Amino acid sequence: MSTSIDSTTLVVPEALVFGPVTRTDFVRYQGASGDMNPIHHDEEFAKAAGFPAPFAVGMFQAGLLASWATAWLGAENVRSYRVRFKEQVWPGDVLTCTGAVTREYAEGDEQRVDLELTCARQTGGVAITAWATFVVPAAS
Amino acid sequence: MANPDAVGRSGSPFTLDVERGKIREFARATGSSDPAYLQGDHPVSPPTFLTTQFFWQDGDANAWQLVELNQQRGLHAEQEYTFFGPPPKAGTRLTAQSTITNMFEKQGRRGGPMTFVEMVTEFRDESGALVAQAKMTGVETGRAPEEEK
């Protein structure tokens, strides 16, 4: 059933490099999202919980990675986005968001692609892995 | 400790208005300057935007509180959004409801036993059509994990 799609539409764009991330980035995301867990901005609370500093809300880097993917394939075209949180992101980290197409296929009369995406820290450690599905509009 | 009796329980339905200003704020906070989020009267919402459901869950609408996870040892393990068409646009009024769907334990490599909890939230538009579904997996660790070296 699957038909190939125009691969010229699927050239992976340049990675998004973001940072060094700051507590301000965390706080701005927390305000935007409504998740005000103090472990992401309150130094004393984070230390009392056994962490060396406040760390990023996982959904912050999930949002960054989604921003990279939708800038590439179109915000209206996303049909699923699943994130697994792996390593915490700390103030001062530089994050690199990128990804690759893992599958191209037809579903009904739509062309779709599945992606595997990563947001990595400057250490090489993977902060999050994500999987996304996008509809690919017919080339005009 | 997580409360196992929470499984199968739902929060009360709540309304979520997808708003242009909130989309702009969220896009800015997630490193995006994509015109799709910033231009026009009815921009589309970003893939993780429905996390803003927190703002709309008053009182009994927040099913997550039924789980009673320890906030100091609670972490987000996975998050998934599924869209049954384009993501909702500014101007859409969604009705949503969250249900605690699963809870299970695993032995962690560090930090002792871990309790995983899953919550599914369904978002319907004014016609009652299911437009999006969110699935959150949270984990309560036995003790605070050490920083990755």
C-alpha cells in the first residue's frame, strides 16, 4: 500500500542549538505552561530534595524539540508526539535538537512520516528522545 | 506514596479555551518564532501546548492529585500527544477530562523501587469530536536520584 513520497521535502534541516540554558528559561516555561513545581526554580527546595540545583522542566526541552520538528514539517501537520525523559537538563547546558525520518508511508489518502528525535546535552548525554508522526502535504 | 485506589478514577470535565496570546507565550517559551504560531487571528497550537490544561483544572478536575505522588521524588517519565487532525487552533473551546488509567512498580537501577502512574486526558471540540488525547506517565522514585556524572 505504501507509496514513496518526494524525498526532496524530507531533507533534515540544521539542528537547533539552544543555550546555555538559564533559570530564566525554566521560569519562563513554567509560567507559560502552568507547571509551577518549585524543584525547577527554588534553589533551597531542589537541594532539600537531593539535587544540586533546580533543573529544567522536562516539558521545556520537549517543547524545544517539538519546535524544531514543526518548523521543518509544519505545525498543522503533526499527528502524534511522544517524549521519553532520560537525563535532567541543568542551568548552563547547551541543547542540540535534531532527528531523522524512520518511516514514510501512506495512510488512507494521506502521506505520513514517522520521526525519531533527540535533544542532547553538551556532554553527549541524551536529555529526551521523542517519536513523532507528521502528515506530509502533497507537493504543489 | 502513590495511592493505588486512584486507578480508574476521573477528574470532573473541564473547559480549555485555546487562546492566541497563550499560544504566543508558549511558542516563545519553547524557542519558536514560527509564524504558524504567531500570525493571524487563529494560529495553530504547538504539539505540547495542551500541557497548559493545568491552568484550567479547578477543584476536582485535576485527576493527578488523586495519585498523591511525593513532589520531591516525583518525576515525569513520558508524555504523549495524539491529534486526530490538525492540532486545535486559537478560538477553539475544548472540553477535557482526565482519568488515572494505570499504576505499576518497577525496580530502578538507582534509587530503589519506582512507582509509575499513567493519566489520559481526552480533549473534545464544541461538536463533541475527539480532537486530541494526552497521556502522561509520572514516576515516584524510592529516593532522590543522584546527579548524572
